[in-house]
Amino acid sequence: MKKLLFLGVISVFVIACSQQIEANSKIEQSEFKHPDSILNPNGDSELSLVMRYLHFEAEKIGEKIKNGDSVDLSEFRNLVSRLQTAVPTDSSVLDADYYNFSKSMLNQVDQISNGKSFEYNVMLGTCVACHRNTCPGPIEKINKLMIES
């Protein structure tokens, strides 16, 4: 009986681990190629890949808003939620401000009404504010995503 229970626990553990690996592999695989072909001199951490995906998705969302098309934010929201768990290149960026900004951004994504450039720009402003505190390099690129009123 103990053997059977042990095998059951091991099976559940293996299944849970394989599902987590499968979920992470989408970002870790090189299937996503941003048009800029950005090379990170420090290597690509999970967080840097999530950020690239976010930028790519934000570009698509911005274009849809500009064109008056309906916007599906589900993929973007999933990526924003990954900001809480993604492993960075440098763990010192994971301070209280980082977590507060990422929580705020998630709330702002939930506030974006279809076609509302104002809420979209506010959300992008949170990205810029967080990057001012942690990694200022992408700020100019994020600002280019803003929709002019």
C-alpha cells in the first residue's frame, strides 16, 4: 500500500513539473523573434524574454486601438502576470518597487477598455516608471508605443 501511495505522489509530482516546464518553454524557446532582433549582452533571462513578448504584444494592441479594432488582452495579461515570477538577469531588480509596479500594471491592463488609448498610455506610463527605477534602457522604445491623442 505504501508503495502504491509513494508511486502516486511521485506521479503527481512528475506531471506537475512537466506542466510547468511546458508553460515555461513557450517563452524559453526561440520561436519569438522581435523585429529588432535585440541582442542582450547578458544573455536572455526569463524576465527579459517576457519583456520582449510584452513589447511585441503592446505594439499589436496599440495598432488595433489606433485602427479602432477590438482588442483581446488575454495574452498580454498573462504576460504581465508573469512579471511576478519571471527570473531576471540580475535579481537585485526584484525589490518592493518592482513588485508594486508589476501589480499596478496588471490592474491597469484590467482597466483598458476596448479602444481606449488613454488607459493604454497610462499602462505604458507604468512601464516607464518601473524602468526608471530598475533598467532605463528600454524607456525610449516604450515611449514610442504611446498613442498620441
